[in-house]
Amino acid sequence: MQNEELSLIIDTGKVRKTLVDFIRNELARAGFSRAVVGVSGGVDSALTCFLSAEALGPENVLAIFMPYETTSAESRRHAGLVIEAAGAREQTVDITAMATPVFDRFPEMDKIRRGNVMARMRMIVLYDQSAAFNGLVIGTGNKTESLLGYTTLYGDSACAINPLGDLYKTQILQLARAVGVPEPIVSKPPSADLWDGQTDEDELGFTYDEVDRLLLLLIDQSYSAQVCVEAGFDEIFVQAVVERIRRNQFKRIQPPIARLGNQA
């Protein structure tokens, strides 16, 4: 196995231009020149906001921060920092009053179900405001999360286009620094901020760095699980990741349609 096969290093200048062109061209193809981005205070949405502002002009980007009552002060501060640095138009929509009646109706909800409700409430806001602003919703999900199913179907995974979908999390960090995303946002532990102290890596059970190196071999290089184990990855870890990829395939495809004719 060659060292270059294990490298997650990207040409940030080239990738930046590709993604900026992608945003501009895909919106133009659909007849739009404006974008709506949900900004959480995290690095993925920050990078999407920066790239969208560069592609379309900051005045044509509506950045919406959608806190719940438990959203941390740090996320609130970082969301404001992103929007100010990108120069985008700003809007804050608190989803507490939207989500709380659902939680009250189903008090048995665990943290995962509550998080899914919040993600889908936020997408309601984004798509409503996309109609009001006449702009398309730009996705913020990365390749790592998509492959692992670490996303909410029809929640944070919903979008018109997704510029970050072929970048692993560790590559997101490289590009974010290159485009000028404020360092406190890039360097903090990734978190969906769904409950106090929650971090992505604690919830997943492994770091983005180690899983990205494995995914690079499994997906980009098409190596088998056995070859990855022989390369030095723990067998239990490899099998767990392979199973997550398999189990969450349904999140990465359009809903299958039962064919009744040639034009289904």
C-alpha cells in the first residue's frame, strides 16, 4: 500500500475554485442567483456559508441561525462570527416554540428522536425562507457523515445542492482554514449541540481522523475490509464501520419507486 493512497491532503486552492464554480453554476442552471444556508456555529455550515458568499456575493446569501433553548452560548457566538465574517444576510429563528409541543406530546422521546425533530424543524424554516428569499437551500453535509449515516433524513441532509458532499471531515478542516473560517470554529470539537456536552466523536465512538483514513481505503480505493485489517486497522473497528455504511445506504439514495411501466 502506497503512502499516497493513505493521504487525505487536498489542493485547497483547486478544491475551493471547483466548489465556488459548482455553487454558481448549479444555481444558474436552476434559474437562481440566491442561496439560503443554515448556520449552526459549526465548521461545515461555516464553510458552506463562506463558499456561497464567494460564489454569489454575500448580499445574495441568507444565513439563518436556528437555536433551540438548549443551544450553547458558544454556538450562538460562533454562528454570529461566521455570518459577520462572510458578510451574508442574517436571520435568527428560534425553533423552541416549534419543537417543544412535539416533545410534550411524546414525553418518552430519547435524545436521538428529539435531535431528529429539531433537525427537521430547522429544514422547515430553511425551505420556507428559501421561498421567501427566492434562493435555493445549500447543503452542509460532508462525506464522512453521509457514509456513516450520521445525519437526519429530511433534516440536515435535505438540500437543493451539496458542495461539501465529496469532502471528508478532515478535508473540510483544511479547506475551512484556507478560505478564512475563524480558527475557534475550525479547532473546536465537532458537535451537533443537541444536548449539553455532546460531541460527534464521543457519539460515534471514534475520531474523524481515524475513520476518514479507513473510509479513504474502503470507498475511494475500493479495498476490502480484510485488506484494511492487514494494513493495520483494528478488525472490530473496520467491521463496525462497514456495517454502518451498509445499514445507512437508504439515506444516500432517492426512495425506490415500484415500477409499473417503462416511464416510472
